[in-house]
Amino acid sequence: MWYQRQQKYIKLAMIGVFIVFVLMFVTAIFGNKGKLLKDKNGQYYREIKQDNRMIHIPVFQDKKLNEEAKKYQKKILENDKIENLEYEIKVTGDLTQVIWTKKEDKKEEKETWIYHQNDHQRVTLKQVFHHWNREMEEKIITFLNLEWNRMIRTLTPPIPSDNQIQEEVKKAIASENWYLQNQNDDYCLYFEIEKENKNYEIGIPFYMIKDQVNWEKLGIEKKVDQWFQDYIKDRKVVAFTFDDGPNPNTTPTLLTELNKRGMNASFFMLGRNAEKYPEVVKMVDQNGFEIGSHTYQHRNLKRISNEEQSYEINQTKNIIHRIIGKNPTSIRPPYGNYNDVTLSYIDTPIILWNVDTLDWKYRDANATYQNSIDQIEDGSIVLFHDIYYASIDAAIRMADELYMRGYLLLSVKELARAKQVTLTPKTRYYRIS
């Protein structure tokens, strides 16, 4: 009896040891799966605790994306230096975007995944654009560097000591560290950059890249009006205008520099120059800039006959229409002079100016800059001439400084739209506010 009772206890002890062994084995094999939880947005995730480490890995319904998340989990767990891993998920159009935040040695690092829900594969930055080339990359780098300079003026100390982020942006592009935001009046292509051991988000407004991105492929509805309102929100606006061109030597340079910065402008062209350089006229139009008339050969309309006025205005209108298939949006009479007879020949708004840079007089970039920069206010129309190299240099320097002061550079047409003003034919505008 005693022996049988002892056998029974031994058997129970062996079963207990076996159960403990099995539990240890299961924990060793499956312990890294962690607890299955749900975050405040209803997203399931696994929480894995190891010593002082906390790892959060989202669980996706998409099988392929879930496999990638599991591989990433394994990679993270194999790296003992990573203390924490958190995630944020942004669903935009047909994209699931995962923004990872890794903490290592008290330093945070961001990493982003962009996954197409229908194609079941990762999306690269090159696939976002219709045409990815060196010019597009340079535009992104130039604008983000400019936006960085604007942003650091608004930061509270301590602020980064270096105001150049070209290398950081190149690194973000190369590592695909970007994502798209398309909600709550925030429509931007954001880049995650690291500067002096801190992470920053810097965005390019959708309105600036509205024609370069394949929105249909991304499943994002193109809403240009809404994007424009977001673009100008809480910003001062100004229009740069350029007279007497086009010039084949200076105008293309100006277009390139403004394009890289995502800035717009209006060009009031002389008919004789448009006739002489039609390819430059096309370049201005194809790059999204506004084209107005500055008459045919820059004559004072008050001092010539009715027939000559008609020729100056209509000849230019016909030349521009022949080149780009549309009429000038507005007219700027030379010297700002016109009379009642002039009004009978025009059917567009008359755009004058309230800030004259006097670039034609100075022919010096620094003098032009100093003469004008502090005269500019919200709603200003600024007069330049795109036929002088010094004027181009001054305009770009002023454009950069104004942007950092919180201005956006628009065409006259966009400026009116921003101010909700309808430009009326035969009406003159010195500024729009």
C-alpha cells in the first residue's frame, strides 16, 4: 500500500516536471510573440517585453505586410542595443504607412514603410512621381532646405546651429524615409530627417507637386482647390512680376530657380520678344507660370494714336495665343500709362504694382534687394525685369528671405485667389489684399 502511494506521488511529480518543461519550451519558442493587444485606434499589435526592452509590433490583415512585420520584429530582437520600438500607422488613399520609432542609447531614429494595399508591395519615392529625375530630386532638396531655414527661425532655443540640410535630405530620400499626409487640412509629402541627434518632419505641400505625382496610382483624390487653401493657410502672400522679357539668357535661369523653390510668378512679355523667342514663351507656360501682356514694343500708350494702341495690344495678344494656344491673362501698360482709348482695346485686368524694385536703374543685385525687401507687405505686387542678370540674382535672394519671413510667392492670378478677389477686366490693381 505504502509503495503504491509512493508510486502515485512520483508519477504526479514527473507529470509536474514534464508540464514545467513543456511550458519552458513553449516560452522559449513562442515567447517572442508577446501579448496581443489593441491600441486606441483599434489596431492590433504585439507587446514584447525583454528585461528593460519594450517592443511593439503591429499585426496586419494583409499577409505579405504581416510577414514583413515579423521579419522586422526578428531583426529588432536580434539587436540588443535597441531599447524600444514604437509604431504609428497612417492610412492615406491606397497606402498603409508605418512610421517606426527606434530608441537606442537614448537616441531616437525614425524609419518609414509605405505599402500599397492593392499591389501588396512596398512603394518607393520614384514610383510616386510621374517622372523621377535629377531635377525633381534637386527641387525636393532645395525646397526642404529653404523650409528648414524658415522652420528653425520659429523654434525655441536651443536650435540647430547648422542651417543646411542637403545631406540629410539626400539620406532621407536614399533610405525612403518619407510618408504622405492627406487629412485634417494637412496635405504634405513629409520627410523624416535627423539633424544634430534630433528628428524633424519637413513637408512639401501637395499643391506644389500637384502635377508631378501619380495621385491615381496612390488612390488619393486630387483636390487642387483644397490643397491650395492648405498651402496658403496662415501665410502672407506676394506676387513677383517680371517685365520686358522673355530673354533666352536670363529668363530660363529665373524659371529654374523659382521652380526649385516651388514658387510662382507672373511674366509680362513684350510681343516683339515673344515673337523672337517663342521657345522661351513655351517654357514659361509649360512650367506653370502666368503670362501677361506688356504690349508689343513698350511704347507709352498715352502718346500714340488709337490705331497704334490697338496694334500694341492686339498684336501681342495674337502672338502669345499663337505660341501657347491661349491669351495673356492680364496686361501691364508700359510705365503704367494708359487712357480711356486703351480701355476700349483690352478685355483683361490691368496689373500695376505697389513695390518698384528699380532694378533697371541699379543694375546691382544688392542695391535692388536693399531698396525693396522691407517695402513688401502681404498682398504686394512687386515689379522686376527678367532681362538683367542682376535682377535675377536679386529676385531669388529676395524670394528666399521672404519665404523665411513667412511669405509665399504666387502669380498674380494665384494672389487674387488667395485673397478671394475676382480680377475684373479693365480694372487696375496695384496690390491685392
